Amino acid sequence: ERILFMNKTGWIIFSAVVVLFLGGLIALNKMNQANLPQSDGSNNVYGNVESKVTLTEFIDFQCEACYAYYPTVKELKEKYKDTVKFEVKNFPISSGHQFARMAAAYGEAAAKQGKFWEMHDKIFEGQKTWERGGADTYFKQYAEDIGLDMAKLDTDVQDQMTTATSNADLKLAKELGVNATPTFFLNGKKVEQPENSVEAFSKLLDNALSEAGSGDTQN
């Protein structure tokens, strides 16, 4: 009975230590997050920034579905660049995608040099290569290809504000109920199960433009 009592006591002590350890990790993580600079989130927009119609896309650069939608959205951006505001927000699903956070950081670092969309396109177009490994090397090469200041890029990728920007986007995504990528919002309303075609999205945008009274549909 004494041995059994000691075993129980030992387990109680062990469990308490584990709980305290995990609690410490959670507290440390919260402290680290609290120490980050404050950010209002990303501001990666394209097209007519004064438009009454905004199409927002939450992306994960390593997401296969985002890769599949990429050509469609790119064509839409060019088709409606004079009438619609396009916006991209970060939703890196790091639990399943090893390089998602890194890709988001490079995108935001490029944004600080006014070349988010150039880096955005490079990262998506190279997804099937860099996702196999060596992503950092590929991202640096893309940065060189689009003419970024490499010293500034390295600094900005590591900058806490870059992390804070992605975190702010993630917080917004959570508030909006985003749980997968890509997720689209048209004027703040979630687009449910959007068909991956230029025609389907064009219909949505044309209807929104008509409702906004702009008359600038692209039939």
C-alpha cells in the first residue's frame, strides 16, 4: 500500500510539473506576442483603390487550392483593374505547411519595397519547386529577379513588424470565420464555394458593380 501511495504521489507531482511547464510555455508565447509591435495588418491592394467593389482573398502561399485559383485571380485582376479593388490578406496555415509563414514574410518584406504583387506571383508560380525544400533560397532568388534591395529584404523578413502584420491578418481571418484557403470576400461578404473560373467570378463582380451603381461591368 505504501508503494502504491508513493506512485500516486509521484504521478500527482509529475502532473503538476507538466501543467506548470505547459502553463509557462503558454504564458511565454503570450508574452512574446504582446511584445510584438502593433499592426493594422497587410495593405496589399491592386486595381482601382477608390472602387466601391472590393474582392478580398485570404491566401496561404503553400496551399494547393490557392495555387489552383491563382491563374483565375490573376486574369480577373487585369480584367477589372480599372473598376475593382483587389486585396490579399495572409492566412498561413503553418501547422500543415512548413514554409507558409516564411512565404508570407517574404511577401510582406517585398511589399515594403513596393513589389508585393511581383513577389506574390513569383512565389505562387514556383510553389511546386520551393515546397519540396530550400524555400528560403528560392525566395531570395525571386527577390533578386524582381530587383529588390537584398540587404533591406533580409532585415525586413526578420523584422518583428513583418510577423505582427501576418498575425493581424490571422486575427482578422479568425474574426471573420475563415478556416480554409483561399477564402474570398466580396464587399465584406463571404463568397461561399466560389467556382474556379473567370466567368463565374466575372458574374459576381459585374453584379456587385451594378449594385454599387458604377455601371462599369466587363461583359
